[in-house]
Amino acid sequence: EAGQATPQAAAGAIMRARRTIVVGDPVQVPPVVTWPQRLVESVCRHFRVDPLQWAAPEASAQILADRASNFQAAFAADPEPRRVGVPLLVHRRCQNPMFGISNRIAYDGQMVHAPAPCRPCAVADTLGSSCWLDISSPSSAKWSAAEGDMAYGLLQRLADAGIAAPDAFIITPFRNVSSGLRRAARERNALFTALRADPKEWAERRIGTIHTFQGREADTVIFVLGAPGTAEVGARMWAGNAPNILNVAVSRAKRNLYVIGSYDAWSRIGHFAAMADALPRVRT
């Protein structure tokens, strides 16, 4: 995923190739940079390059490849159109409403929807159609135990319906919420026995932050928002101001998306407004 790769991570391979095809998406999660920003800027100044143009997280291998491409296309974006190289416009993975949300917030409505025909789905038959499960609850460092209980309540309903090893992820924007969800998984041996699933495997492979799920997919995604508190509005703005986080979150789900969190806190935060428009609200 070249959109998540730092430019220097790709430089060695590109230097050794006569031709390079760079494949990625600049509106999924950007490169993760562990260096302090001041150090990155200092290195760029030493080599007399603009960090906004050449250094992650603002620049990725995909962004530089798009900039260098002989072929150019553009998507409407704020504050100016986003230029890309050769866009792949036909989307085959996600059913609606996931496709519609991503198409609206990230691709200027230009994507073409061409998924495989929808098959019968035991998860949807049990939990209902994709929706936003609205819950108001206290939190500590973004983690709401009530939201975690609701997520595992959905899995319990699947277990009660006899659904084994569901193809599902539980994802969240925040590491503290991910840690809380993993702790909760390890405390629910009876649930995972009923699901015929390993709680350790679930905690490691099927629960995590959005950044750890780029490139992966499942039939069902349970999206736990966290950060419902008034003092956590900054965290919500971080997640919602750019399309990347939400775009990756919803497009991991091929068939079903169940959002858990405070509708009042999140529904008008940046691009999350598009998700609020697309999903029915279910008050709990």
C-alpha cells in the first residue's frame, strides 16, 4: 500500500528498477512516522528540501508517484483539488452503505460501484442492517466500557444464533479503546467458546486501531468510536477532519457495518456527518 509507505521506504526498490508501478491510495491512512517532527524538518533543511513536499506523513510514496505521473486526474477536495496519477475507479469490494460513504467523503462521487451480487447473510439476519447504535456513556481516556459491552453484546447475539467463527473485525480510531477491547476479549472465554473462536487470536488479529487494518477486509465491521466526552472533542476532530480515518474504517466492511458510539458527540464532526446521513440511528 504505497499510500502508507514513506518515500524513503520505496526509494531503494525504485532506484533498482527500470520501470515502477506504484499502487496505493492517498486518502487511506498516511504513513506512520515515529521520528519527532522537529528532527524530520531538520533533516529536510540540511538537504534543502521542503518537508511538506517530500517527507512523511504529508508525503507518501503514492503521493510522489502521482506527482511524477505523465497521466493526471483530479478529485474535488478541500482546500484544492487532489491530483492523482491513474485512478482505479471501479470498486468491487464493499456493498452499500459503505461504498456510498467512502465515495462521498474521499472520491468526489466518481467511483463506479460494481460488487458481486449480495448473498444471504446470517449476520445481517441476526443483527439487522448496517446502523449506528447510539449510546451515551462515561469514558476514561477515550475508553467507554459500555461501548465495549455493546460490541461484545453483538457477538453474543451471533453466538446465540449458532453462528460460528464470524468473519468480523472490531476496530476503533484510538489505541486506548483498542486496548480496552482486547482486555475485554480475554475476559470472555465463554463467548468465544460459543463462537468457536480463540479469544487470543481475536484480540491479536481481529481487534485493533484503524491503522492496523489497512489492506484487510471482513464481511462485518463493528466500529467502536470511543471518546464520547466533552473534553475529548479534540480527539474526535483528529479522527474526522480528514477523510482518511473514516474512509479506511468503513471500507474494511464488505457487507455489514455496525457503528457504536455517541451520535450527539460524533455525528457532526467533519466527515462523520456523511456516515450519520448514511446510517439509520438506533437509540439504545
